[in-house]
Amino acid sequence: MRRQPLSDASAAALAETFRALGDLTRVRMLDALARSELCVQDLAARLHLTESAVSHQLRLLRNMRLVRTRRDGRLVFYALDDQHIVGLFEQGLEHVEERDGRESLPRRPSTGLATALSMSKGRNPGNGGAKAGLPRRRSGNGGGAKAGRSRS
């Protein structure tokens, strides 16, 4: 039995989920949370990030329903939301590791996918060292406050 084509709402929600998973910090956070339930402080220490940075990313992951919370007194513990997220993460990792194992084999002629894959690993020699997928910052306003706003 074939499934129905994606509705616009489902396609948008799926794209948002993959967009949330497209960040190195969030992937590392999900990996840590796939192993055990952690509070912000422990997650920050494990990933060598500030608690503020971890809280910011956790808020996004929670809004996307990728992580859930459990309160124990004054502490809030985070874990992956459900087994679907664990499976999605594990399948993605299996795909990457399988692909990495084939990198030593002779390559077929490029179809553009090889470039996209290398960019997803942060290898993009054509952008002067900027992270893959992120535009270079332009300093049209001197790199200061946003245009139209002044600080008093």
C-alpha cells in the first residue's frame, strides 16, 4: 500500500524538523540526550557550551517537539521526545557512517550530490572559510547596529 502525497502542512513541518537537525550544536545535544536524560548544566559541561547557549537551543528543540522535559525539584531534565526522534537520529547516523565507509572507494562522476554532501560536512573551499550553507556577513552598515536603529 502506498502512502498519500505529503500535504503542504506535513511537508512544511518535516522541513522544519530537518532544519532543526541541520545544526552541529543541536546534533551534538541530541546525541548526548539520546544517551541519557540531562539538565542544562550537565549538558553545557558535556558540550563545552554556556548554559545560556544550551538553554537557547533546548527551547528551539522543545518547540519543535524533539525534546521533552521532566522537573525534579528545582532542576529540569531534558530527554529526546520519543522513540521516533531516536530512530530518526540513529538512521541519519547510520547513513552517514555507511557513506563515510564508502569514501575510500572510487567515485562515480559527480552529479552535484557530492558537492552537497561535502558542504554538509563543512567543506566548502569557495566561501573563504565560512560555514557551509551560511551566507558571508556583509558589513554594509559598518558591522554595528541594524540600519534604522540607533543606540542612546
